[in-house]
Amino acid sequence: MACDTRLKPRQTIQERAREVRSAVERLAQALAQGRVKAVVGPQGAIAFTGWDTASRDGLTDACAYRTLMRTGDAVARMHIQRAEAMAGRGVSKQTVASGLHSHDGGKTWHGH
């Protein structure tokens, strides 16, 4: 996955993979505890509000979403499904792949 290969200086791919797993686990815990909320945009993009920069470890919302869906954390998936229901639309794989994202927790969306 692309976020696994965005290495920091002198970091190995294995170290980055562990870092990504750890950040996604922290995100899943924060979702379960209600500290972070999933938001689905009008185009089907996803953002995680309240997910602070330190916990992200350089991950984008899209990368975290793809990892969560791949690893199958049931509670995190439930929170994403709730966000989809509240938005009245599902997360679009095409939109996520296109790079549409939010810098402000889902208030505005950018494709830059």
C-alpha cells in the first residue's frame, strides 16, 4: 500500500509497516472511545474528525480507511457504517482512490 512505502529518513519498510499498523490501531481505539468520528463527504470521501497529527504518524484518512477495511476491525467498521448511514451514502472506493480528502475533518474537500 502506498502509505506503507512513504518512508522517513533511514526507515525500513518493515518499520514503516509497524508504524502504520500502530497508527491504525490507535485510530480504531479512538473511534471506539468516541474521541474520533468518521465523516463521509457528499462525493463519498472519508475523513476522521478529531484524529490528531501526532496519532496519524503521517497517514492520510484514505490510507487509514483502506487499512481499517482490510484488517477488519469490527468496531471501527461499525463507526464507518454509522457515518455512511448518517451521510445517506457509502464511502466510494473510486473517490478514495482519486485522492479527494479533507484537511478540516470533513467540512471542506480537496482534490489537490
